[in-house]
Amino acid sequence: MVIGSALVSGASRGIGEAISRRLAESKWRVGLLARSEEDLARVADDINQSGGESFAFPVDVTNAVELERQFAALKEQLGAIDLLVCNAGSGKFAHALDMSLQDWDEQMNLNARASFVLTRLVAQEMVQRRKGQIVFITSDAAKRTFASGSVYCASKYAQYAFASALRQELRPQGVRVTVLLPGLVASYFNNSEPDSEEKASWLKPSDVADAVAYAVSVPSSVIVDEITLHPVSQDW
Ligand code: NJP
């Protein structure tokens, strides 16, 4: 018996995969969004073979037209969406003067704009039902800046600001908004491998998934506004 339907972006690997698996274990029906069909299918098969219920929807979330086009099919499988997790994101790190306009657009479109696009698609019905929760996986870089992080930080500050204002807009309508701000997580972020020696002491994707599981399990009279998580080893 499922407890509700969740939609997770960036579900093919890393933090989004861990969140999707964790939600499925907690009996959420999960819709998985990412571009790579093969990886998404692997995650969906694993979840479904372990007794969960999930559906893979291969899509580039920066392509608003394609996302809207696929949304009807997605709703047929998922029904009303009770939980949206805006997790898909990427980072490219270099001094601003070494970044191109394309680098700026790509990070802004994925880290900030796609959160807006997904929210617009999903939140309308939540407001009508006076029920729902949206979780944004931002970053500790949504509140601090560092050299070589100018574009990434700008995109995460934007995503964080959007989510925080959205919380105030949707709370009176019965929809809760939660922001997670993780520090270093051993995922595939920035085209890296998760199991390098450097990352041994970092947060695991499952640590972030556990925080999401907590934030979505509190009574409906409670909003978890924000959770910041760091590995003890991170000096920030
Ligand atoms: O990264 P990674 P994380 N359309 O690379 C998907 C934040 N964060 O799990 O499309 C749709 O392992 C991609 O799938 P694919 C970070 O900013 C991280 O660490 O198939 N999906 C994959 O599933 C981000 O917001 C750290 O390539 C797209 C996923 O996104 C979130 O955590 C620290 C897509 C990325 O998986 C998850 O990142 C921090 C698109 N256009 C914040 N482009 C950290 N790892 O240290 C990518 O503070 N994806």
C-alpha cells in the first residue's frame, strides 16, 4: 500500500538515486526524472524488484517544453503528486573570468530555472488539494561564497531564494516547502567518482536521503524549513 506519489529529479545516480530508493522503502510511489535512460531503468528495476513502485521518465529538466509534454504521461502513472524533490543539479568550478556565457546558462537553467519549471507543473494541483510538499536540494553554497564558485554559488543562492519565498507563498495554501543544504557529498557531482579516497569522509548520498525521509515524515502540522548537513571533516 503506497502512502503517496513522489517525483524526484536527478534520480539516475548520486543523491537523487538515494532519495528515490529511500522514499520507495518508505512506501512512496516514485517517479524518476533524469536524462540517461539506462541508468534510470536500472534504478527503477532495482526499486521494483525490491517490492517498491517506481516509474522512469527520461527527460532533460532544463527543457521546459519537453518536460511539459511528458507531464501528462507521467501523471497517468503517478496520479496526484504529493511530494516533489527538486534535486537535479550540476557544478562547474572556475574563476568567473574563465567561465563562458554557456557555463552560466547551463548552471542557472539546471540549478535554478528547472526548480521553477517543475514547481509550476506540480504545485498548482497541490494548492487545489491543499496538500503537498516540495523539497529542494540546494547546497551549503546557497549561503556562502568561495573563489571558483561564483557561477555555482549564484545558481544555488537563486534556487535557495526561490524556495524560501515559495515557502511563504504556499504555506497558507497547505503546501510545505523544505530546503536541504548539504556540504560535500560523495556522489558523481562534477563528473567525479563517488568512491575516491578524498571522498571517504564526506557525506554519503544516503545521509541526505535520511534527512529528506525525516523532513517528509513529520506531522502535517509541522514544516521542516531547512536542514543543513556537513561531514565532520569539512572545514567551511
Ligand atoms: O550529483 P550527481 P549529486 N535533466 O552528478 C541529473 C547538490 N549538491 O547527486 O541526467 C535531468 O551524482 C543526473 O542525471 P543525468 C547538487 O548541486 C551536491 O551530488 O542522467 N537530470 C543525475 O541523476 C545537486 O543539486 C553536493 O545525467 C539531470 C543528477 O542530476 C544535487 O546535490 C554538494 C540533468 C546529478 O547527480 C544532486 O547532485 C552540495 C538534466 N539536465 C550540493 N542534469 C556534492 N555532491 O558534494 C543532471 O552542496 N541531471
